[in-house]
Amino acid sequence: MLHCDLFDGKWVKDESYPLYSPGSCPHIDEPFNCYLNGRPDNAYERLNGTHMLELLRGKRLVYVGDSLNRNMWESLVCILRNSVENKTRVFEASGREEFRTEGSYAFIFDDYNCSVEFFRSPFLVREWEMPDKNGSKKDTLRLDLVERESERYKDAEFLIFNTGHWWSHEKTQKGEGYYQEGSHVYSQLEVNEAFRRALTTWGRWLEANVEPMKTQIFFRGYSNSHFGGGRWDSGGTCDKEIEPIKNETDLPEQPPMIKVVENVIKGMKVPVFYLNITTLTDYRKDAHPAAYRTQEERLSQPRYQDCAHWCLPGVPDTWNELVYSQILIRYYQKQHQG
């Protein structure tokens, strides 16, 4: 495993059961619970949850990022919960309603004295309000400050970051009067340059605040959406996709932000493991919630399909298997050095 590129390969069918039975985990957000929403297949994937819990004993594993990292966080909660015999010993540290407003959420695995947590931070830098000339407030994004919540997770033993899907012209007001450094608000700034500055701020914060001998840091790469026939808000769909992409030549072009991520990580003084899941995930155009919606959503005839997030069980389970492999490698390296 030390000399194997786990991110380069092809998807193959695994006829064994998934890591947790579809529909069995109560902690999956309804939009990701494709089986209960009517999806008929179980083409999912495996990880030794009991062993991973032993590796997490007495520790915190924290996801920080956007709703794609929430997708990944829910996946691991369900994988680990499935391996616990007494499921009443797995409980929420805070309620779902509080999570929705406060932007953080945690599950405690009491028998192992460990927690698996999620902090919402779609940009990894701080969303801000700047007073304007009229006395009201204008939304900006501070490219020079990380979120205040970072103080709450900087001492965790495992940190898994992501950002990417919110770095679009639509989400950032087309870069017009939105990006801020200090008291200066840029009248116009190109999104990839703003992204680079934000990631540089994130990297400097890690260098100043996280102890690499204690904390293992990951950055999960970008996972492309698979909207066909339009964008998410203009009729794009993926509900007819029932098989993975077969040929690498049919994969979508990788976005330029990937190079930005790679360059920032290479220049950092603390080790960050780059979970380069972009290509392996690109193959799975068949694995999105798509039109498999909750009954309430179906009754309201939703205008949009979800071709960005992932069904659970599903692709995020594989992302977590890759995290598990790296935790294992570091554990055995420490054992060997000791």
C-alpha cells in the first residue's frame, strides 16, 4: 500500500454487500438517502469500521468544508455506527436543528471516547459583512481570515478539509465588490485568484496553529458535478445515468482550481495529504441523488435535480476508505519508528 497509487484505476463491481445496508442509517440527510427515496440498486462499496474506531480511540476526526464534506462526514458516521454492536452508545453531541443554525455537528462514539464532527465552512475563509456608504451592510468574503470556528477544531487529531463548489461567479457575486482583504474591498477580482489567496490564508493558518506531529491533515479534492443538458438551475439532469463512465477519454475536463490547490499544498511548511479523488469520482456519473427525492419534494415537483451530491451508501464511502488507508499507513510508520 505504501507504493501503490490508490487514486489511479478503474471502477469494478463488488458483489459483496455495502459497508452499511441502504436505508439502515438514520443519520443520512434525506436528500442523500437514495434507497429510501426510490433508487432500486445497491452498486456501492468496504472498510473495517471496528479497526478504524480503534485507531480513533480517544481522538477527534473533523471534516471542515461545504455540503460535499457533509456528505463525506455522514458516510463515515454510518460506516462506523454499523460496526458498533450497541448503537445507543452512538449519539449526537448537538441536535440537527442546532446544526442547521450553528454550522457544526458531531457524533460521539462513547465506547471509544471519540467523535466524528463536521464544521460548515464552504470557502474555508470568513464570510463577512462590510458597512456601506448608506449605513446598511454588504456581504463580502475575507480572503485574509479563516473562520472563527477554527479555534474549536485546531487541536483535533484528524482534519479533513475541502472547498470548491462555492467558488463560482454565481456564488461570489461575479467577483464584483465581494472579495475583501483588510479594509479593502476589490471592485473586481477573478475567482481563481481569489481562490488562491483564500487557500494561501488557510495554509498559513495551518502552519501557525496546527501541530503536525499530533494532527494528520487532509485536503479532499474537487468532485465534479454531472449535469447534462444544462446547469443545475437551467434544466440540467442526470437521472438517466445508470452506469459509470467506462473510458477515461469521456471524463470531463478538470477545473483550473485543481492546479491552485496542488500548488498551495506543495508550498506549505506542514504536511497535508491531498486526497486526489477528482478523476476516480468523475467516472461515477451514475451515483448522484438526481431525481430520487424525498416524498415531500416529489409532491412539490422540484425544478432541480441533484447531480452534485452523492447517494449514501455510495461514492463518499470510497473517499473515506482512502482516508482510512492513509491513517493506517501513518499508524504503522509510527509503530515502526517506535
